[in-house]
Amino acid sequence: MSDCHFLVPGALARPTGGSRYDRTIIAGLRAAGRSVWVDELPGRYPDADATARQAVATALSRLPSGQRVIVDGLVLGGLERVFARHAGRLRVDALIHHPIADETGIEADRARQWITDEARAIALAERVITTSAFTAQRLSALGIHDGGVHVVPPGCTPRPLAAGSPGDTPTLLCVASLTPRKAQHHLLNALSRLVDRPWHCRLVGTTDLNPDYAAAIAAQRDRLGLADRVELCGAIDHQQLDAAYRAADLFILPSVYEGFGMVISEAVAYGLPIVTTTGGALATTLPPGAGIAVPPDDVEALTTELAELLDRPERRQGLARGARHARNQLNDWDQSIADFIDILEEDPPCPSDSRPAG
């Protein structure tokens, strides 16, 4: 029997913050000598389709009784009935990045149903792990889970300081999957009002999670006449992403909501000044003095702050100094992994066993 078995939505290498968290924790556990197995589950999550239901049912059926199973919240939240069939023989932990009902664009009736569904699913878990104190508080506020929660925030390592663009045109960088919750449409609307100033913007992020929204962003960019100034980069590899951060002068994340906002810490790690929102955990993820946070969905406020930072390089430099100071206080991944191991060690030692079939 392995120390633990992870169930994650889709490929572990997906370029999302949640997947990066999962794979970094898994890699850290393995490096520490833990036996960890992973099922990368096909199908649609959290609104599970037939492929997802079958994949989860098959994965759970293969696991031996007594196995510790850490389930990403996107998988657990919509499949309470499937997990209920195995909850008596498996030891389930819920790993929650943010409540499903907080996803952008969900109608009120559906959000209420998600709260009920996720509460029932989480009730099957022995333990709940969240990636931020904000998410832990949010689970309680929504009535999803009022019990104890282990908070294990993501880590981040200081990077080489960004050098910025070589010329007089500031490079703006937004790193986020193209989905409505990340609100790149608000950023485009703000930038369309600032065309009288020099700037170039790069939108980096996968287009696969919501192809319709990604297509709408491309159409909006062209309709606003920003095709020559806004670069849609899609998902890029690690080296290209590192180069993008190093060449940036200002980092922007216009998200409506985040359960943590790992890219904010990444931008701080490069010493970049930041403009973001107060959506969800972002109000606490952004270190004081490292950037500016405006209300979510407030294009006017976003436009005003971007104009201020474009017009006053000295203010941008002041925020960069704040980010460089904050980078020395970033949470370390080693600490996050150690905290995760401490959670696992709350269990009594189990006799070794072979890998689950499959």
C-alpha cells in the first residue's frame, strides 16, 4: 500500500495553479521518500460527465481497503455518490483550492446546488486541506464545512530579478488561464482606454479550459484595435515563462476571484510591481507595498491605476522595491511539503503493500 494516492482532474502537467500545486506537493512527497501514486483522471470536472464518473469509479475500485486517498476538490465536489460507495473502506482527504460555487458565471440556483453537493462530498472526508486560510474561512461561511481544516499554502522561490523591457515601451504581463474568472476581458477594456500611452501587453495562459472564452478574448482584442499591442501567447513552457517574467515591467492579474493566486507570488519572486484585485484571497496574497489591488469587476479603477503606473515610472519603481523586499518573506515550497508530510504522519504507520492494480 502506498503512503497516499492522489486523484487529480486531467493531466498533472496542466498549466494551471491548482495542477501546479498538486504536482509540486506530489514531487516533494516523493523526494522525501514517500510512496505516492497518482490517477490523472480524464473527463470534465467539476460538472462531471460520463467519462469522469467512470474514471473515478474505476480508480476507486482499484484501491485496496484502508488506502489514504487525497482527492482534488474539483474531482470530489461533483461526485459525492461515487465516493460514498467507497468512503467506508478508503481513507479520503479533500484537497480544496476554492469552493466550486465561487466559480465565475454560475447562476444562483446552480451555485446553491453546488454548495449542497460539495458539502455532502466533503462530509465523506476524514480531513480537509485547503491552500489558503481564505478558502478555509470561505468553506465555513458557505456552510460547506465547519470542522477542522489544515491550511497548506503554496510555496514560491525567489527568482532572478526582472530586468524589464529594453526600450521606452513598458511590457505588461498577465499570466492566467483564459477563463471568465481570470477576467482578461476587463484588462482588454482597460487597455483600450490607454492607447495614447506606450505599452505592450502579453497574455500568457492556456486556452483549453474554456475555448469559447479564449476565442471571445481574441475577438475582443481585434475589435478594440489592440492586435498589434496585445500578444496572445497561449500556454508556454517553463523557460519561456521565465523569460516573460524577466522581460516584464508590470504584472497584472484582473481576476474576479482567486482561492490563493499563485502567480502573484511568482511576480513578487521576480520583483515585479503588481496590479490585481481584491477578489477572494488576492487581498491577502498580495504583500503590502508590492502592488495595487482594485475591486473586482471594476474596469474604471483598473484603468485609473494602470494609467497612473504608466504615467509615473517612479511609482512603478517604488512598488518594484516593495516586491523585492517581500520576495524575501515568501513561503517556501519546502515548508509547504513539510507541512503536508506532518498531516500524513498523523496516521498510524501502515504495513507496506504493492502498488494498487491498474
